[in-house]
Amino acid sequence: MKIAIDAMGGDFAPENIVKGVNLAKKELSDVTFQLYGDATKIREFLDNEVNVEIIATSEVIDFHDDPVTAIKAKKDSSLVRAVTAVKKGEADAVLSAGSTGALLTAGLLLVKRIKQVSRPALMSTLPTVDGRGFDMLDLGANTENTAQHLVDFAVLGSYYAENVRGIEKPRVALISNGSEESKGSPTVKEAHELLVAMPEINFIGNIEARDILTGGADVVVADGFTGNAILKAVEGTASVLMKQIKTAIMEGSLTTKIGGALIKKSLSGLKDLMSTDAAGGAAFVGLKAPVVKAHGNSSEFAIASALKQIHKMIESDVSGKLVKHFEALDK
Amino acid sequence: MKIAIDAMGGDFAPENIVKGVNLAKKELSDVTFQLYGDATKIREFLDNEVNVEIIATSEVIDFHDDPVTAIKAKKDSSLVRAVTAVKKGEADAVLSAGSTGALLTAGLLLVKRIKQVSRPALMSTLPTVDGRGFDMLDLGANTENTAQHLVDFAVLGSYYAENVRGIEKPRVALISNGSEESKGSPTVKEAHELLVAMPEINFIGNIEARDILTGGADVVVADGFTGNAILKAVEGTASVLMKQIKTAIMEGSLTTKIGGALIKKSLSGLKDLMSTDAAGGAAFVGLKAPVVKAHGNSSEFAIASALKQIHKMIESDVSGKLVKHFEALDK
């Protein structure tokens, strides 16, 4: 299988991207890694060229570019060229740590959505206390969603959790302002009713945002605006608390400082829980092939995780199965 | 001034409610505390009856009651009687730690909304790292909001922050999926445009949920569905992380345990940041008089904080000022 990689996207490109490929290559011997970007810079960080194709490109889309304009104007950018490879069937999937907007736009325009999927969505696997994790979508590909969109998200998330994460009958829940069936916006209530009637989805009802990190569900569905807000609230709270712990220890008494030094190792375990290194990237689901966005500030380990995740997506043919599922619907 | 108090509402009523009154009485000598509930049980916990009126009631609304039904059926409940006191002008404000739904319903039906306010909202003062705090609304009184609702929330929050918290020209921000003006749902974009055109509001634009705890704004406005989800995501994340820290220390090596014991005091400071004890209650704003909901599991300190908060609300006449503001609008 072949994975097209935008080597120039992200805050630490191409270094972390290429080093991530070096790491992933050791485990994924059946993959050809196509690196799109500045060939000289790529070779600077590449261990060797076994199972690697370097495709020289002359342009880079950055975070300031307007996505739609950039996709059309920068045809020889590493991002557009990598996504185009999937469109042409020269690659099975694409990874970029560059502009989210540009990747979503290029994915939609070039890879194209599965015809019967109303709206593709951005999905990530987030950590839970029990280590099982959960998939949450939409994290912000949309700013407004209908009940039918939410139902499609439930199907996309459920297929992903089952095929890529190997979870049998994934428990799917809908974000609401209360766990009772009667709670929710009119849109959520309508989606709730539709999901209850779908035997192919293991729908467990509503979930409150306070229960997602403790493993209340395997797939958590929200409209893009709310899902984005929840993700950022979780990130912001975790970041503030970790800083507060550090400050409390650093500015504390000598006793506190000694205590802090003694528990340092345990706290780094905590940091791992909130780290994005192991989580892989955010998948843009609902398209005909895997399109994955890694964090802009991804480490080489995060890039390697994302590549392993894409490997599972291709291997399980989750996109092909979704195409079949939606084709079979009489919409 | 007189504050009507539902002495029977909440998980630890009437004990924590009455003990909270004992505490608040020491600081608020100009308040008459009207305690509605079981007179015998109330007297069991009351230090003395100086500045206290006990009004015996025979019924209690609990969390399982349907709000609308309960308000109508249990006319002699401590909650309905306390809210009715405000309606009749026998009290200036009301506090309850009982059912949120019942209090919101009773507030709407009896105290009534300010005529030109499209929708009342639930608002809390949440902690920030710098200790300044911010007011966030709507936290879930509504499940769906229009742009005009959001604009009204901005006015309500701004008046509150200025009058009750003493913040000059409070910085008001709108929750969105990006800080740029171009980001947001159609509703948020419309509200953004309206707010920019209002010189009486110090509107600083959009804010992402990840920046609220670091003091990015004094007033944070969201629709009730999103605001509720953000609040619960913050609570859930804080709770999970605090538990993880404890577990990491308890299950760690002897060294870690000793370290944990040494930093215990600093960590309790962290717990304070996330504690609701000092934060007061959630105000149901947009009504003609202050209606405040304390957490169901409020400690006596949380009840005392809520009473002090209500004292400031009455003293500053924030509700009266809001009535005037909205009357002056040519809606």
C-alpha cells in the first residue's frame, strides 16, 4: 500500500514529518511512503530511501493562506500534490500536518465525499482513563448540522471504531445537555429518535460532556460547533491544570519542591495521558479514501502514530466498507 | 433587604443551607434571611434567629419531580413559596439549591422575565488562572438560541460583571470555533455583527473554549447547548485529572508516596481553584429580580458565597438597571 505524505506541512516540517517516516518504516514494511516536498530538505532528515518515493514539489500552503484560494492557486504545493495522488489512485491515503482548512477543502474537492454521506466530519481518537479511548466527531469540519448529519456521523464513527480500533459493537452516544432521552436541542432529539431505530448502530443514548473521558462511550457524536468547543475545553482545562501543578510545586516551600521532584515521574505519566503523540491524527471521515490531519506541532512520534493509524485504515478497508454501506442505503 | 431561601432544596438540606445562613449573617448585617421549609429542622441547625424569618412550608420538590407539574402541584413547597415571596414583593431575591428545572420554571412563571429580554439565561462566575474569573452564559437554560438571544446574553453578562463583580467595561467575547471574525455558525456570525455595532458593549470578538480559563474575557457568551457542553467538559476534565494525580501518587513507589505527602498542601490549593465553594451560585439572569441556583451538593461555604453574591446583586440593583436598559430599547 502507498501513503502520500505532505512533507512540508506543519510547524516543524519537513524535519518531524521525515523523522516520523523513519520511525514508521521500521514497523510498516508493506508501505511505500511517498514524500511530497523539497527533495533536498527531505533527504537531509531521511535515514534511507528503502520503501520511499520522493516527489519534488515547488510550493507550500501555509496557515495564513485562504484554503479555497490556496488549493486553486498552488497546484504544485506539497499538500495539493499529495491529495491529488489519492485522487489519481497513485496512493491509498494521505497525511498532512499542514493547514486544516486546506486539507479539508482539497479532500472534498479531490478525494470527494462518499456520495450518500451528507457531510464529512473531522474525527479524533481521544484518551479515556481506562486506556480504551473513544472516537469523537465532528470536531469542527462543520459549523452547523442537521439530525441526518449526526446520524451519518454515528455510522462513520461506528465503522471506524470497529474496523480500525477493533472494538466490537462500539457503543455510540450523542452529546446532549443531559443523559435522559428527553434532553437536547430539537436537532439532537430528532437524531436520537433516528438512531434508536437503527439496528446496525449500538446506540446507547445521550452522553454529557463530563462523562466522555471516563469511557462512557466508544464513539461520541456531536455537531461540529459543539464538538469543536468540547475538544478545546478539554484541551484548555488539561493545559491550565498541568501548568498550575507545575507552578504550585515550583513556587512552593522547599518541602513542596522536594515532593515535586519525587513525584515527577508519576506526573509525566499523567502528561502522557493528555499527549497527542500516541493518538494519531484527526481523520476526515466520509471521503472515499483516508485523509488524515496531524497536529501542526506534531512530534516525530505523533507522525509515526498517524502513519500506523492510516496503515490500519487501509488494511481494514474501512473507507471501502463505508462506501458499500452508504451505497446500499435507499436514500 | 430580604432574601428568600429555599431551605429544603439540595442534597444536604436543610443542614448546609441553614449553616450557610449562619455564616452569611456574620457578614451581611443588613439582610433579613427568610427561610422557607420545615421549621423544626431549620431551628435544629440555626445558630440564632437574629435577622431571620422562618416560614413553615409543608412540601418539598425533589430532583425526580417534573418541573412544570411540580410547580403547579406543590404550591406549599419551600421552593414555590420562596419564589412567590419575590413575586409578591415580600423578598428582593431568591436562592435555592433544589431542582434547577423547577427553579427556572418558577422564576419564569412567577418572577417573570424582563419584557424585552428574548430569553433568560443561566450564568455562573467561573475561575481563571489569574483569579479574576469570568461570567459565562447561557449554561443550559436554553437548548437552542438565535443571534438576538446571544446579543441579549452579552448585555445581561456585561451588566452583571460590571455591577456585581465591579469590572469596568467588561470584555465580552463570543464562543466560536476560531477567534477570527470569519469563524462560527451562521447564528454566531450574525450575533458577532450585531455586537460589533453596539457601543455599550465592550465586545472583543470571538473566543475559543480553550482560552476561557486563562482570562481571555470577562464575559463569555454561548448558546445554551454549547455553553452547557463546555461547562461539563471543563468539570469532567478537571475531575479526571485530579483523580489521576491522586491515583498516580497512591499507586506509585514509596518515593512517589512520600513526594505526594509533601506536595499535598499545594495540590489542595489547586483543588480550591476548581472548587465551587467560593464561586457563588448560578444566576438565572433576564428576570425582574435575582433568582439564584446553588449546586445541589453545596457546602455551607458555597451557600454563604451565594448569599453574598445575591447581596451584591440587590445592593447594585443590577436587575433594576437591566429593566431600564431593555425598556429604553426600541424593539
